[in-house]
Amino acid sequence: MKSLFSNKYSQKHVRINLILIITTLVIIVVTMIITRNMLLREDRRVTTNLVFDILHHTMDQEFDRPLQATRTMESDSFLRTFLEQEEQVPSEEFSATMGKYLAGISRGNSWSGAYFSSARTMNYYDVNGFAKVIDPEKDPYDLWYTKFIESGNDYDIDVEYDQLNADIWTVFLDKRMEDESGKLLGVCTVGMQVGAVQETMHALASNYGIDIFFTEADGTVVVSSGDKRKVIDYVRGKDSAPGQKSYETSNSYTIVEYIPLLDWFLVVENSHNVFASVFQTITAILFGVVLIMIAAIVLINIRISSITEISLTNKAETDVLTNILNREGLRSRIKSFIEADGSSDVGGTMFMVDLDHLKTVNDTMGHSVGDETLVHAAEVLKQCFRNNDIIGRLGGDEFIVFTPGITAMDLIIKKAEMMNSLGMHRVEKDGVKADVSFSIGIAIYPMHSNTYDDLYKKADKALYAAKEGGRNMYKIYNGQ
């Protein structure tokens, strides 16, 4: 009787254990699938945005060079003076001098070519001197001159892509030359081989497993990070309005932006599935081997413990009032970025923000209204910046924003002006009013400093200058 009872108890115990194991296995599998999807989506978003920002920044720097080159050529006093003698100086002598001038310009700046088109004689000169007479009616190639002049634009850029050599783009930039009365003297042209954008594009595609395309307006791929030639449906039928557009499916995350300078669309498409393959392998093993299942349970427990630890860390680094990073959280995140390998190549900008007249709000309306004002300021900052930018409150009425990948001056100024515009609002209670605004100090990494503490000090100096200058403005650190 006792043996029978023990056997029944043992069987029941086994059944319970089996149910627990099967239930645990099901929970593990479901949890892993959900976790996989969450991690995959977030990884795609963050990685795609980072790649897009790096590539966009490289393009801004690379295509600014030919523009500056033609401006230098257009303002050259020697060229302007010499052009006045075009019809007085013997043609052979004028041609030889122009050839030497253009050749010197080209060699001195490592350009692939320098050219000048005379509006007076329609003569076209290159590094060898006189090349031909521009005649759009006889030579369709010369239509570029007519189109450019009739457009009224100050400059025009044309990127030629050699399908036989995927490593070389040639940029031709045309710049109008006019006299003091506005009369057209001619067109200065510089040709450059552009490599940095392609190198960055191929490196990012290789490192992150992301596809990068430049397309025409109809979606036809002109240049890609690989050998793909197709039509990008995200672009087809889209207008050329400024701003980024993002598209997400279950298998990919894509960012599209129109680049007016090139008249192309930049498409960054991320369908990298490294997490999916890893989780599928683990799931298959769990179904086949009990030992692996048990190990997986342990790993899940470790993962849960890790998530709990991260959650506690996040709470310790979060400002309770505004629900953004606190002083320690800011310092930790920004230092981690600066100290990471390759961060100086990406760069970033620190915006130190002081909430003007918060003391007046606290003194006249109470600290509860002051707290509401701080929460509103935090929401304005989140509205002005990207999800992956580092936003936090130092304490009191001071905030910091750090933007990885943003170092171009026009973008920095755009962000500062947006903060000044959205940050200014009136606080009112019981008939008492106060106008709150942002004073902003700006320091750029690594241009102004390559350490967190020194960058902080320089942003603080710039902030002091903004407050001394009358508040509700931004100042960029100027070295003093």
C-alpha cells in the first residue's frame, strides 16, 4: 500500500514537473519571439538613424568644397582684369595665358579640371587654353550653358556617375561671374573627383549590413552601396519637399530624404536580421534538447536580472520631475559617447540651456507652477531633437542636450533657433504674468574640446555670454 502510494505520488510529481517544464518552455519561446521583435525593431531604428546622420554629415562636408572653389575663382581679381582684354590681346596669347591660369588653379587645389566660359565671345577654355566656341544649336552638350544662364541661379552642380568605375564620382560646379553692374562676364567651372562619400557609404554598408542608395525622382537607383540596380518604391511618386521620411515594415526600416544639391533621393534601408537568425537557432535547440532548455531558462533569468539592473540604473539616472536624464545620467551618457572609438570622426554638439526668469515664476506664482514650467521646457527640448539625442536636466533651471553626428554649423544654428522660438512662452496665474525663454550656450565636439568636462566648461562660458547679451538667444563658444 505504501509502495503504491509512493508510486502514485512520484508519477504525480513527474507530471507536475513535466507540466512546469513544458509551460516554462512555452513561456521562454513566446518571450524570446517577442523580445526578438522588439530588439530587432529598435536596433534597426537606432542603427539606421546613426548611419543616415553620418552619411549626411559627410555629404555636407564633401560637396561644400567645389562650391568654395568656384567662389574663389569667381572673385579672382586677376581673372576679372584679364577678361577685359579678351578681344584686345591676340587670341593665341590670351588662350595660352588662360590655359596656364586654369592649369595652375587645378593643380594647386588637386581638382580634376578647371574651366571658364566667356559670355562675351562664347569661348570655352580649359587647362590647355581655348577648347571651342559654345554653340548649343550645333552641339547638344553645350545646352548646359544655356540652361544654367536662363535659370538665373548663382550656381549649379552636376554629379556624373561612371558606371564603369563605381569608385569615382565627378562633380562639376558652375558659378556665375558678373561685374559690379550685374552684367554676366562668364561661367567658372570646377571639376572634382569625390571619394569620401563613396568610401563612407561602402564602409557603413559593410559594417552595419545596411543598403544605401541614391535614386532619381522616379525611384531608379543611380548609385548604391552594392551592385544592386533596381527601383526604390519608397521614392516613386514622392515630392521633393525637405525633411526625412521613414518607413517601417516587419522586416525593414528605411529613411528617405530628398537632397536638393544633387537632385537625388538618399535612401538608407536596413533589413539586417542577425537577431532573428540567432533566436531561431536557440528556439530549435530548446525544442530538441532538455539540457539546452534548462540552460536557456537560466539565461532568461540572467537576462531578467540584467534588465532589472538596467532599469534600476535608468531610474538612478533619471530626473524625477521631468522624466529625462539627471546630472549623473547626462555625464555618463555623453562621456561614454566621447570615449568610444571613432566618436571624434562622428562628432557632436553640446547645447547648455538656461530657463530664463524661472525664479520670477517661483517667487510670484509658487514652486508648483515653476515645476510645471520645467516640465514644459523638457517637452520642448524633446520636440526639438531626435530620439537618440542625449537630453537631460542638470538641476535647477539648467538643461543639457548633446547631439551625436551634428557638427555642421547650419544645422547647429537651426536647432538653436528652433529652441529659442519654441522655448519662449508666457506663464500666467491669478493675473500675474512672466515671460519664460531659453538662453543657450553651444560647444562643439571635438572642435572645441575632446573631453566632457572641458566641453561642459566651454558651453557654460557660451551660455554666460548669451545671458549677458540679453537672454533669449544662443551663443557659440568663440575661444575666449
